[in-house]
Amino acid sequence: MIDKPLACEALLTEAAGLIGGDSPRLDAELLLGYVTGWSRTTFRAWPEREVDAALVDRFRTLVERRCEGHPIAHLLGEQEFWSLPLKVNPSTLIPRPDTECLVEAALALDLPRNANVLDLGTGTGAIALALASEQPGWRVSACDAVREAVDLATDNADQLGLPVTVRQSNWFEDLPSVAFDLIVSNPPYIAGNDVHLGEGDVRFEPASALVAGDDGLDDIRQITAKAPAWLSLGGWLILEHGYEQGAAVRQLFTDAGLTCVETRQDYGRRDRFTLGRKQDAER
Ligand code: GLN
């Protein structure tokens, strides 16, 4: 069937009825905005505005993919994080708003003006780019084990004009030996048998960015064990983790000899990340 031109309101109503989930109308508006280049306010101000037949066809194809469960971020190829538009693709995790809480905590630390900062497993580059955008004096580098993610993060840094160096490295394996004042990471932390892996956006994200062994702590164990050797004295480690992993992660931090260990919460008031410090020289 060849699609006819249609009014945007008619298209949005049709799509919202098909999409389901938490925010069908918003999803429909984002997809139609993407296809037409019109802002979401246009749809309200000019609901009878006609969409060309070719665009109607493209829109309906995207709506079908959304109905299959593909994340909106993958369909748009973009996700905003810390107000930065980031390109995303299926090679890595889609940045989550809750990860902004780590960025806030990192920015609140009393770090040197020219601090050396590392984002491990950077994915899209979200954390590294957010930090670089706020602290132009910091030397921010990032790594990821997955080549496509390294390319994506590099692309995002170039696009935003932010000076973040991105390397391919599985955690610390292939990094130049620098002492970091801050190491931050949102590593995989979901247990392999977690039922959530069969629901929502995570079905379309790679296991390499999500799953970490039977208890979800495999990667966090590796990172905490090695981090002290890569931290400067007084340097901080901040790791994102699952909301039920706070106590286990604090124990791993303490076992690694880190001090000032503390778990903090996300926007939904659930335990989400833990900070710890390599003992200061004076102590
Ligand atoms: N917070 C993500 C989720 O639960 C998982 C992120 C991660 O494993 N690093 O969907």
C-alpha cells in the first residue's frame, strides 16, 4: 500500500495507539519529529499540518520497529546526557539519566584544576564528555574494550569539540601508566540470570555492557582490585552499580584499601554508586 499525505495529529494518534508502553504519545512525537524535522511544539500548534507520503511511510516503519521493542534512542540514533546530544548505536549501552548523579558527585570533589581523569568502559563517552564539558582544565581520557564503542565515543568527542582521548582497552589492560586523580566507571553490573534482561531497552543493548557474571559483580571486582595502583594519593574511585549491590561494593572498596567509602543514591533514591579514596599521604 502506498501511503497518502496525512495530518500530523492523525498520524500521532494512530502511532500512539499502536506503540503501548510507558510513553506512547511522547515516543510517537519524537519519531515524527525525527522524520519531519519539525519540533514537538509544531504538532500542538498545527495539528492539521500535512506530512508527505514518503515521510508517512518512513514514520510508519519506525513505529513498527518501536512496537517490536527497539529503544527510541536506537531509532533516533541519539540520546541526550548531561544536556549533550550523544550519538548512540547497538554496540554499547544507551546513557541513563541516573548516571548523571555520578557526574555531579565527581564535579563536587575537590580535585586539582588540571586533574587526570579516566572513564573506564566509556561506551558512548557519556561520563567522560560530561566531565570534560564542565571542567576544561581536567585531562580526561576514556577507554572501552569494544572497538565500535571507541569509535562512537571518539565521534561524539569530535562532534562536541571536547578534548577527550579515547583508547581501546579492557579495563586497565592497555592504558599508559598515568596516576589518575579520578577514575569513574559505569561498568556492566547485572547478574546473568536477572529477569530484567528480558524486558524493555536492555533486550537491544549488548550483554558486554550489561552482564557481569553470576552476581553482577565480576567487573566491579576486577576494577576495584586494580584501581588503587592507578590512583594518585588522594585520588578517587567512583563506580556505578545495581541498587542492591551497595554493601557488597563498599566491602570490595574497603578490601582494596580505599578509604572514605560511601554509597550514594540516584534520582529514584536507590543506591546507585559508591565512592572511595586512595589514602592520603599524610595519613
Ligand atoms: N542501569 C542499567 C539498567 O539497569 C544497567 C547499566 C549497567 O549494567 N551498567 O538498565
